[in-house]
Amino acid sequence: MAIWEKQHTEIISREVFQVESEKLTEQITAYTEKIVEIEIQIRRLEMESGQENIFVERFSKQACITKLPREIVDEFIQAIYVYTPERIEVVLNYADEFEAIKMQMES
């Protein structure tokens, strides 16, 4: 939207808009492919473990959120500690499950 607005208000040329738009489209395609790849890996891990992972189930429902409503915060965040403005600790629910999936994806 930002580059469209810049092109529409003539801050950038149509050619620059087209180049930037193509780059963004490529990024969207790459991210979409990565999401599909990760979903396949998750399903494979679920099948290997023989059970549905509650974290995966709940997290996958939130994959396309654009806002962070209270119910999602309550679901995934156990606690937030603010020590200083530069040091904040967020304790996640399902942290062990997240780490296990992350390690499987990295290997």
C-alpha cells in the first residue's frame, strides 16, 4: 500500500513502483511457499510422534493474524516482565513445544 500511495501521489515513478511491486510479489510468493513447507514439516512431525500437538493446532489457527487481540496474548504468553526499558522478558506458553519444532526444522 505504501508504494502504491507513493506512486499515486507521484513521489515515485511508475517504473519504480512496478519494480518495487514485483519485489514485494516475489517476497509474498517466497513466504507463502515457506509457510506451506513448514506446514508440511509440522504435519510430518505430528505423524511421526503419533499425536496431535496442541501447540501446533492452536498456533496454526493464528497464522494470518494482523492484530494481537487479548485472547491470543492470553493463549500464547504466560508472563511479561519489564526490568528496564531496554530489558523485557516474555515467557511463552508452549515454549518447550516451540523449541522442539524449531530444532526439528533446523535439522
